[in-house]
Amino acid sequence: MAAREALFSCGTGDFSASAASPMLIGVFLYFLLAVLVLALVFLPVVRERVFAGMSSAWSVGSQAAASSQDRWSRRAARGSEATQDVAQRAGRALRRNRLALAVAAAVIVGLPLGAVMLRGVFRVDSFDPTASHEVDERVAALLQGEQLVPPQPLPPDLFTTPEVEQWQPMAVSASRQWDLLDEAFRQRLLLTFKMMHDQYGIDMVLVEGYRSPQRQATLAALGPTVTRAGPFESYHQYGLAADCAFLRDGRIVISEKDPWAMAAYERYGQVARSLGMVWGGDWHGLRDLGHVELHRPGFVPGRGDNRASESATASAQRGSEN
């Protein structure tokens, strides 16, 4: 129990507003410095004028310090005129090369800015869907413990409410047979249910587990808001994915507008991650808060053979025979 409590004591690593402000200022200063460096490197006229101006200013300053007050004043006046002349020439050079400078600045600013804007749409964190997730050492022992038994099936009427139907179309006809799930994934999911109940007093329910290719095609035809995966492109077809929800006061709670449900989803995601599973709430784009799946090294849905798919298919055939 102590290990489980320690498991949830760590918070997330989100950036705060106070930490983001200095970073943005630093990035802005970096861009200014980069533009100046590019101008000195690629524009000979600017480089020569800047160096000439610096040399002239240094010479004027040295001579003025060694001369009398009158001579210092006269030389300072000439130095000021020379500096103004350099500034005017530099301004003319900048105007002549304003197109090249604008292109360089656009590239320097546009690339990082585009990456920041697109990271909410496309994953840019080198996420590898073929890699398995590390299991927390504190819960690895739990996975090696006793084999958990699936709960008793719930009445089908619970899955016919408008809330369930909106979130999971045709949920009443979905498969909730635990024996059709891959064995390793089934034990992780059952342990997730147990930890959610023991740690937070939240009861969970399996809405859909194994999904046939025909059902996957039917759901895909409903549009990308339901699923973007076709037949054999989802971990559901291989018994390695499940859609789950919460049971409160005798009814299934799914709505993301419910603050209690949103808090429960976050805890659900933490537990799923700790057991080496992928939580749909971490996806960029179409987030699926109730979805979890188990990835395996070298296996991507729709590619190659997989024993999990064979096991799920065989179990489905046995179920149909019965």
C-alpha cells in the first residue's frame, strides 16, 4: 500500500507561466542577436561600415583622452559627425539589402514559431509507437502477483444512455468479453481497475475491449471524430486496447464536462502509464480519455503477425461457437 501511495505523489512536469516568461524574453533576444550576426556575415557593406565605425570611435576616444579639453571637444565633434555618417551609410546599406534581411529574419523566426504552433497538431517528440513503455518498479511486483479475475458483466441497459451513445457509438453491441483481450494487457487493465478503486474509491467499467475488423470499419465510416483507424489499424483488433469509463451512483459517467470525471480521467491516465500502457489522453489531436492500449516492441497494428491477434481471433471463434 505504501508503494502505491508513493506512486501518485509525483506531479506532472508542466511549464508554469512564471517560468515561460523569461524563456520567451531569452528567445526574443536570441532572434535579435541572430539577425545582427547574419547581417555582419552575409552583408559586406554592413560589416565594413560597422568595423570602420568601431575603429573610428575607438581612435577618436583614445586621441580625445590624450589631448586638451579644446582639442577633445573638436575631435569629439568630428567623431560625432563621423558616427552619424557611418549610421547614415549603414542605414542606406540596410535599405538596399532589406529584402535579404527580411528573408533571413523570416527564416530564423518562422521555423521555431511554426514548430511551436504545429506541436499541438503533429507529434514532434519522436514518439515511437513500436516501443513498449517502462513499468514503474514499484508496481512491477504487483504485475507478478496473483492473477486478477474480471468483474461480473453489467446489465446492457447501462450502455444505452445518451451519454454513453454519444461518446461510444453502438456501445450496446460492443464486446466486453475480458477473455478476448491479450493476457498481459488484461492483467494490466484489471490492476488499473483495482488501483483506481483502492487508491481513489473510483469504480471503473469496461465499455469496449476486443473489436472485430468489421466493427472497426463501421466505426471508421462514421468519421474521424469517432476513429481514424481502419480495420487492423487499431490495437483493439489485437486485444491490446480498451475503452473504459466510470461507474457512479449506478450509472456510467463519461462526460468530460463533469469535473469529477475529468479528475478521474487524470488519475486513470497516471495509473495506466505506471503500468506501462499508453493513455489516449496524452495524444495530440483526437484525445481519447477513456482509451488505453499496450504497445509492444516491433509491432504496429496492420504490420506483420502478432500472437495477440491470433489469441483474440481464436477466443472470438470459441465465443461464437458457445
